[in-house]
Amino acid sequence: MYELDAAVTHAINGLAGRSAAVDFLMIWISAIGVPLLVLAVAIQWWRRTDRPRTRHVLVATGLSFLLSLALNQLILLFFHRLRPYDGGVTQLLVARSADPSFPSDHATASFAIAAAILLHDMRRVGLGFLAAAVLVAYSRVHIGTHYASDVLGGALIGIIAAIIVRAAYPEGTRIDRWVTGIL
């Protein structure tokens, strides 16, 4: 299985260095993709359409984001995968990272956001967030910081976190009405 993962990772990262513009875009997306997604979620707080429902979805999205990254920290207690550039699989376009490779926090966070929005039936907005999440995850492999399985694992963790929050944080509860009534 490692051979397939390394081959896919190498193929994606092999596109690096062919176009300075694409490399710049991938580095930029990798660096600020998640903060832009978080900002895009925060801006939705003041949407005028169906405010209580939208705010519930945004709170659930924030909880999914936090839970997904907490799950990543638990996983890191047990798994310490080397980065692909340390194994000679990829050419690195950015500074080295001291963190283990699996799972990708960027993929985890961006997919938690997209999944939370999609699971709450905000399809149009959710599909935009999903496209952004895929782009963030792809950029992490393109720039050489992660194996393909690192971002797939991160995406799965983000989706699982969103499913857990969807089940555990129902709309219309007292706490939900209090939180969504703020501002």
C-alpha cells in the first residue's frame, strides 16, 4: 500500500516546478486556504437569510472544526509518520515542518468545515466550501508536505467530526438558541 501512496504522492508533487505561477498559487492556497475558509464561515454570521438556522450551522461548523483538530492531536499520540520529503518522495516548495505527516491538519480542518455545512443542507454554499477543501488538500501534496493518504485521512477525520457534531448538537435546543442569539 505504501508504494501506491508514494507513487500517487510523487505523481502529484511531480507537477511542482513546471510552472512558477501554479507553484505560487499552490503555496498561497496551502498557506492561507484554511484561514480564508474560517473567515468565510465567520462572515456568514451576519447573513440575513434564515438567521437562526444559518447561525446554528455556523456554530456546528466551528465545533466540527475544533473537534476535528482535537481528533488529529489524539492520533498524533500514536502515529508519527515521516514527511514525504524526508523519505525522498517529494520535492519541497516551502519550509520544512517539525510535525508528523499524518494526518494533514489543513485537510482535516477544511473538510470539517465543508462537511458540516453540507450535512446541514446548505448545498450551494457547502459545494463551494467542498471545492475549496479539495484544493487545500491537493495543494498540500503538490507543495510536497504530505502524502496523498495524509490528506485523505485528514479529510475523513474532518467528515467524521462533522457527523459527530451533527448528531450531538441538535438545532433548536436551549443552548443552541442562546448561542445563535448572540449578536
